[in-house]
Amino acid sequence: MESDMRLRDLRPRTIEGYLLAIRLFIERVDKEPEKLKEEDVRGYVLHLRDDRHQAPSSINIAICTLRFFFNFTLQRDFEVFNLLRVHRTRSLPVVLSRGEVCALLSVIRHPVRRMLLTTIYALGLRIGEGLHLERSHVDGARGIVWIRDGKGGKDRYSMLSPTLLSILRAYFRVQRPAGPWLFPSPWDHQNHVSATTVQTACHAAWKRSGLGKRVTPHSLRHYAASRTMPRGEVLAATRRHSSGIDAA
């Protein structure tokens, strides 16, 4: 199955998620793959929904995994896959005010984590896009940032404001990242800082800030916020808080 997914050019994280999901399915039904039947698929999906009460997004991942496994790897076309549907409720994203963004970023003392979250906010990036930024991706002369390998494996450019460029230059002068990454790992400059580290820092900052809204790195990048908030003022406030950059 892993070879089939690589031949289909699925993303590494997708492959990892599908392999985990199919292992859970096989462990649940406790059968050899050649003995699996359509009823096993039906029963497993109902188990996830009615017994485990899993979120629609998790059930959809399981369905996509099972469809790939049976259609491509086992070469079986079960009718049940034409029936399976999971309706997801779509809630509005958390949108922070200017003051809330300032309050969150101002309590992050570690310069790399603060600068990364500031960049995610200023450019509207997903966390993975921010983590994979390299120094060469920032083009100050043209006022753009090259976002490589974004969602769906697509590259794009994002506009770089003069304020963010100024903050990034100040950050670079103090931190001097030695490797290619704009936000390197503190233990290995040949690797970028981990997503878990940034998520933990954001969660801790949310707790310290006292904000009522639950904040994640993804909260900072919602495009709706980019249309409603004057980001230049937020970045200016961030620059004031970052004037005494330290490694605490």
C-alpha cells in the first residue's frame, strides 16, 4: 500500500496518516487482507461513528484510507464506497482582534518562536509553510516571499510588507541563523524548528495572555483576518516588543 501511495505521489504526511488508519482497521477487524469483505468496511465505519463518536474529519480520513486500500492495493471495487458520506459542520474560524494578536505575540520571549508566529500572522501562512521558510525565500528588494510546497504541493508568492521586512532584518542581525532555515532548530541548525515546539509556545502564550478565545498557530493565518485587521499596526507593536531580543 505504501508503494501504491508513493506511485500516486501522495504527500508524506498523507502516507503516514493512511498507514496508521489502515493498521487500526486491520487490528479492529482482525482478519487477513484477502479475507476482508464489504461488511467489514460497513461495520468499521459505523463503529467509528456510533461507538467511538469520532469527529467527521477523522471518519473521512478512515474512509479515504479504506477506499484507497481496497480500490488500488487490493483491486476490489466495493459498492459501499459509493454510499459512504460524512457531513461536516463548518464553524466560523477564530478571528483575533488587533489587541489580541499584540497580547499574544508580546508574551512570547523566545525570539525564533515569536518571529515565526509573527511571520505566520503577517503573511497568512500555514504552520508548515512558516516552518519551511528559508533565508533565500525572502526577497526584500522585490517585496515578496516565496512560499514553497504549500497545500497541494503548490508554490506561491506572498507580499512582504516593509514593516515585516524590517522586523525580519532585526531578527536576522541578532540571531544569525547558520543553516538554510529562517527559523532553525536550536539543537540542529540544519533542521527547522519543529511544529510541536511552535504549537507548544503558542499554547503557552495563549495561557499567559489571558485571552478568552482559544488560539492556535492556524488562528493567526485565517484569510478573513487579513482583510479585517490593520496588520501594519500589529507588526509595529511586535517590533517594539522585540527590540530587546533575547534567547530566554
